Amino acid sequence: MKRNLLLALGFVSVVITLYLIFVWVPTITEMGIVERIFYLMVPMGWLALLAFVVTFAGSVLFLVKKQDRWDFLARSSAEIGIVFTTVTLFIGAIWAKPIWGVWWTWEARLTATMILWFIYLSYFVVRSFATDEHRGAVFAAVVAIVGLVDVPIIALSTTLWRGMHPPALVFKGDIAPEMLLVMLTSVGTFTILYVFLLMLRVSVRRDEAEVQRLKELDR
Amino acid sequence: MTFWNKVIAITWKDWLSEMRTREVVSSVLVFTLLVILIFTLAFGADRELMTTVAPGILWATFAFAGVLSFSRSFVPEKEHGCLEGLMAAPISREVIYAGKGLSSLLFMLIVEAIALPAFAFFSNVPVLSPQIILVTFVTTVGFVAVGTLFSALSANTRAREMVLPVLFLPIVIPILISAIKVSELALTGEPWSNLFTWFQIIGAFDLVFLAVSYLVFDFVIVE
Amino acid sequence: MENGGYLFAAFAVVWAGVFAYALFLSNKQGKLRQEISLLKAKLEEKGTE
């Protein structure tokens, strides 16, 4: 029930966000119409991180409390996280082409997102190559913890690495208030979507466990 | 026995078995020298180009050498059933981490102590500067901190040879970037003060990952 | 409207990604629910025997 309510709320806010992005907000910078991609990129990057933080929290709780539901949470969030990180990389390429003229560039945030994607990947690799499911869950939790601790160091090193040549389009000085408003609305909308997907994923995982349990009873 | 006495005992055990089998150092060293040979052969004709690409080559080589050497850190223990013995011994898991880490560090440093002059020799790039030697040391500590943890973890999975690099390489990218940057700056003759930020990043990474691995090691070493 | 294609592509990628994933999940859930009721029915039969 709660989930349907959330879906309705999400739908309304998606409509509002799209209206704000395409009708209400004027084109502000010299980038032209592509600047509107920005209203997608920021929330996507935010979700890639948020999903990883949730995975981290779930993993710590799982290791400490040893209850499977924390692993469900961590794993579900990681799965949504890798979907959003993949999408972010695609948008990054689509953004880079008109602005820099190439599909891929080692811009600091793109590089950091790429590394994050590989850490997410290793989270699932460990799980699928573990000798049994519980052990895989423990190992994946360790990977999530080590990975999250690495994120600030990755951010720092990639920023400094590329920092000598600031990309021409970063907003100089402060951001226009209209842009900020649209950006925040978009972040809010996508966060609602994330929570919805997370609830859906966790309940799918619960059903999977239920099937497993019933099968064992059947035997 | 105190904590460090037990740690030294494990490292000493690894050292003795290494002296007898020469499994890790010799194989990793041969691999490293071959990679250096191939890279310097590929780019070496052009001296200016060589100076530009040398930091990248050096660190790509050391990263792969690290993967190879960490893949030999826990697997033999596991294969010969020694891990059970280690775990049954009256020592905490953290001692095992520190002991295995210390021996890995020792082996890596031996390989690098030979590979670095060899690289300087074949590439004609002066990589034997104090800056590069120091950055090699601190970066290797970071490699070992992460590598020992993931070595123990991947020893308990199927397809270990595949799992270890997939885990290890993304995590160490920040210190890899920093080490390449320090080497680049050192080769262009920048003073120590300009390298300081990068050393700070590597140092922070080392401390953070020694601490984190120490805390979570208990979960990856299972029987 | 130069570069409008890129803008369109970016929005298409995001929405296609999110919808495909949501669809995949609800499909999976539908199948799992079916399996659960099937298994429950089977178990009940066993119980009454």
C-alpha cells in the first residue's frame, strides 16, 4: 500500500520536474539547450552515491547483527546503485560529446564514477564466485565497507589529478537561483524513485527467500 | 608472546618457506622483469616519449606484480591445509593479517629493489631518485594493506585468479594515480614541496586501509 | 535547438533505464508470487493427506 502511495507521489513529482526542466527554466549558460542534461546528471550522481552509502550501512549492520534482512537491504541498494551508475556513465558520454567533442574524457567526476562502477561490479563478482551464499554475503559486505571508505580518497585524488585544467563549463561563481531550484526538485524526485525501487527490490528478495523456504519444506 | 613477536613468527615462517621453495619472489620477479622488458622495447626507441610514459609503465607493472604476488599469499596456505593450522594456533586473526602483510611487503620490496634499477637501466630514465624510491615504498604499503585482505578473501572463492584483480585494482586506483603523479613530477625535477599533497593522499590511504582491513579481516578468514 | 538530439538521448537513457529495471522487478515479483501460491497449495495438499 505504502509503495503505491509512493509511486503516485513519484509520478506527480516526475511530471513537475519535467515541466520545470523543459518549460519553466530558461537557458542560462552559453552551453545552450544541453545544459538541461545537468538536471539529470546531478541527481544521478547523487543516487549512485546514496545507494552506495545505504549498501555500506546495510553491510555494517549485517556483519554486526548477523540478520539476513540487512543483507537484503544492502544487496538491493547495490543493485539499484549499479543501474544508476551505469546510466550516469551513459549520460556522461552524451554530455561530453557536445561540450568537449569526444564521447569519453577523463574528467574528475566521470573518472570517479567509473571507478565506483567497478567497485559495485566487484561487490557482485564476489557474491557470485563465493562457495556458498552466506559466505558470499559476508564477503560482499566487506567489499562494500572497503569500497565506501575508498570513495572520498577517489574523489580527492581524481579532483586533484584533473584539477589543473578546470573544465570550461563549470559554473563560475554562484549558481542561478532558478537552476538551483530545478536541480533540487530533480534530486528530490529521483530520491523518491530510488526509495520506491528499493522497497520493490527488497520485497522481491523477500519473496525469493519465501520460495526457498517453501521449497525446503516441500522436500 | 607479545603481539609483534607472534607477527614476526608468522613472517619468519613465510620467509623460511620462501627460501626453500622460492615460489613467490622468483616468479613475480621474472614476470616483472619481462613486463618491463616488453614495455621498454615497445617505447624505448624514442627517449622523449619514454620519459613521458615511464611513470605509467612503472606503476602499471608494479600493480600487476602486486596482483600476482598477493595471489600467492594465501592460496598455498589454503591448498596445503596450513590455514587451519594457523587458525587453530592461539593467536588472534589480526596477528595473521599483520604477519602475512609483513611478509608480502618484504617480498614486494625485494622485487621492486631489483625491478626499479632494471627499469632505469633499460629505459634510460632516471627513476632511481629519492622521491621515486620513497613513493614506491609508501605505495607498496598501501598495496599490501588492501592486497592481503583481498588475498585472504579470494582464497575462499572459486576462480580466485579472476576475483583478486577485480577486487584489488579499482580500490587502489587513487594511490596508483598519486604514485604516477609523484613520479611524473619527480622526473620533471619538481621540488619536494610540490609532491607533498600526493604523498599525503597515499599516506592517508595507507593509514585508513591498514585500520579498516585490520578491523574486517576477521570476516574474510573462514574455514 | 542545436544539440537537441543529445538532450533527448540523455532523457531517453534515464527513463528507459529506470522503466526497464522497474518492469524487470515487477515481472520477477509476479512470477515469484505465482510460485509461492503454487508451493503453498502443494504443501497444503500434502498436509491433508
